[in-house]
Amino acid sequence: MEAIPARARVYVACVVLGALCCLLPLPTVRTPWWAVLLLAALYAGCERVAARWRFTGTFYPVLLAGAFLLPPPAAALVAVPGALLSGVEQRPRWLRRLWRAAQLVVGVWVAARVHGALDGRDAVGASDFPYALAPAGAAVLAFCLALTVLDGGILAFAVGVPPAPLGQRGRVPVRRAWRGLFLRSLAPVVVHGLAGLMMAVLWRSPYGPVAALLVLLPMCVSWWVFAQYHRERAAHQATIRALVQAVDIKDGYTRGHSERVGQASMMIARELGMPDERVEVLRFAGILHDVGKLGVPTRLLRKDGPLTPEERRVIELHPEYGHEMVRGISFLGEARAAVLHHHERLDGSGYPYGLVGGQIPESARVVAVADAFDAMTSTRCYSRARPVPVALEELERCAGTQFDPRMVTALVRALRRHGWRPAVTSDEARPPRPRPSAPSRPGARR
């Protein structure tokens, strides 16, 4: 508990007290306990299966079906056993389970209250499906909003105490804590809400609870597919991290450079209006652009003195080495072309093939600008970091000859909008030394 900030413990305690207040009226409410027990057992079973097979997310249809069928306190109680028995990997496990249970209790209670206030249970009981959609939709929105408010609060107080929605550590500024949470969670919650409504309607139909349980079969299949997608994505990320870590270990002066080039490439791609899938591929391209340095002798990468022409020719082979290394990784797509061609120049004086203008793949032109920008704004063994405005002036001066003007303009606009925090990547214990034989071409870099 020493690692848990006091503000986070107070926040969780307040949410737990709010959840208890939601459950307090249970003794005075007419409750179909058999339905509560059945739904609670079903939800707990889904959570245990999810933990065993390491599925991502929470299975909301059962909880929302309870909100559509039961009084608010009884519906909120459905979430408690499953949340308290759910699998938790990080410590303190009991606090994380308590937080999850309290969060779901509040969210389901709010959804049930909104649904009841709009006479949704009457529409569900009469199997009046078209008219049941409106109160159910309002309840789903209220449920999503309640979870968003609570998740944003824990992000603002101490990310990482409960299951952190954004996978971050450290506090998030209050103005950013709730940004994007609602929209990101709305689509999956709406899908789960429709499944929960179908469960509730069938539950009250002549076919009974057994028919309602059949709704879960396609939802479980889709949940499994979604989990497989996330596993594959995690494997991709792990592959890329391993490659980048190997480059960082070998070329210590540019540690962190790959991630920053990936970030800058992503900013350029978004500014150009590229779809999210392509933005992600260009981020991969930026991260992996220097992976070919694994094939370059370490003494050349760390050499402080002048490079001979032969040594420079060896270093200039790293794009081809990198392309050979990632050629068989199918999910990288056009990122492989960026790895091969990110040192080409529009005027044809680049390497490895001396491509001109439009012959250079667009992904490579994006990464070339991002790479040069980070190289100029980072301290290395042979040069000190330049201020961001100076680096941007250099990029604009070289636009049309070395860099694609569209990419330069996109980076300038993105930086004006979002800013940039240049990092010192060299070992500060070693002062930079001049390199008289370093290339004199504008924006040149290793």
C-alpha cells in the first residue's frame, strides 16, 4: 500500500461509499432474487473465463440485461461477485477488485435508474421492441458516461492504481484526464447494450431465460475474435520493441531516437489526414527506420572522430540491411519501403538508390522529415541539439531539394498545434566533439 498515493486511496474509498449507497435500498425493494443470482453467476462465470483465457475488457451484456430487467439496487448487485472474483495481475489485487466492483455498481445503478425513469422495464416486459430501444439507448449512454467519469477521475488522481484504462503511469493533468475516454468506449458499450436488450426481451418472452442465454453465444465468439486481435497486436508491438531495444543498446548515442521519429511520423500522417490504420503503419516505419544499424559495426556507430569514405559507405548500407530484416514481417506493410528509402532525397542525391521526387515512396518521405527533425533537435556525439524553430527553418530551407514540402508543412502545422519536447539522447557525461568530416549537406544525418 505504500506505493498507492493517498489521493488515490481516498478517491477509491469515495467511489466504494457511493456504491454502498446504491446497494443500501436492497432490503426495501421487491427483488426477484433468483434472477439476481442467475445473472450474477453468469457474469462471474464470464469474468472467470475471460481471466483464464486472458480476454481483454469486461463482458457488459449480462450487466446491462440486469439493468433492463431489475430494480436499480438489484441490478447493481449483479456486478459485485464477478468483479470481486475477477483475475487481477498487478498488486494490490484486493484494491483493484474493490475499485472495479464499485465502479460497475455505480455504472449499472445509473443505467437502471435512467432505464426505469423512461419506463423501459414496461416496454421490455411487453416485448415492445421498437419502443424499448429509446430507454435502453439512454441507459447505455448513461452507463458509458458513468464509467467515463469514474475512469477519468482515477486517471487524474493516480493512473495505475486500478486497471489503468490508458495503460499509463504517473498522474495525468486534469484537463486531459477525460479526453477521448467517452468516444473510445461508446462503440463497444453500445454493441454490448444491444445484446443486453435482446437478452432482456427474450428473458421476459414466453421462451424465458434459456432463450436469453443463447444471445451470449455470438457475443462470446465476437469477444474471442476481439481478444485474438489484441493478442496479435501485442505480439506485433513486442516484436518491434525488441528490435528497437537492440538498436538502442548498440547505438547508445541515439537512444530514444526511434520512438521520437515514430511519434513525429505519426504527427505528420495525422496532419495529412491519413486513416488511422495508415497512421499506425507510419508510426511503425518511424520506429523501425534505423533497425538496419544492427548490421553496422558498433565501432562505426559510436565513433567520435571523422569517418573515412569507406566507413561512410558501410554506414549507408543500413537501410538495405533494415529492409532485409523486416521484409518478412507482413503486418508492417508500406513501413518496409520507408525503412529502405528514408535516406533518399528529392533531388536524387540520396541513398541507397538515388531515387528522385515521386519515385520515393510517400511513407519514406514522411519518415525522412521526422528523422531529420529529431536528429537536429537531439544532442549526439558529434553535434548539439538545435532549438525547434531553428530545426524547422532548416527543414523549410531544404524542402523541395532534400525533403518533400508537403511533409515539412505538415510537421510545422502539427508542432504549432501540439508542441514538441526534444530529448537529449547522448550520454551527457561525454561532451560533444566536432566532426570535421561530417556531411555538410543541409539536414544530413547518420
